[in-house]
Amino acid sequence: MAEKKMKHNADCTSQGHPDHLCHLMYEGFHFSHPQEYKAMVQDAQFRCQNCGRTAKKGEHLCAPIAL
């Protein structure tokens, strides 16, 4: 059975959206680059107000708020 793709924030108009976790995970980044993904989410300092994902840097989220 094929794995279902996760949704990403298609409404995000940021030029940096391809670097946001929602988009990266939609593309399977967490499977193809597990160490880089782990580095992005370890010791999270921000949470996305849209999807709830957490990241070390706010630049990796569509609508970051500090934790």
C-alpha cells in the first residue's frame, strides 16, 4: 500500500515555502534526508500556527510562534 502524502499549506505565499517543514514533509524529505530533518526539528523553539509542526528555526514554518 502506498504511503499517503501529508498535506502542506498551499496558501503560504512566502518565497521560502519550499523550505518549510509542511512542504518538505509533503515531498518526503523526512524519509530521504532523515539526519537533516532531525536537525531541523530537534530542540524546537517554534511551532507553526497552521499545522502545529515544531522546528528549531522559525524560517522552517509558515506561521511560526515562539514556544
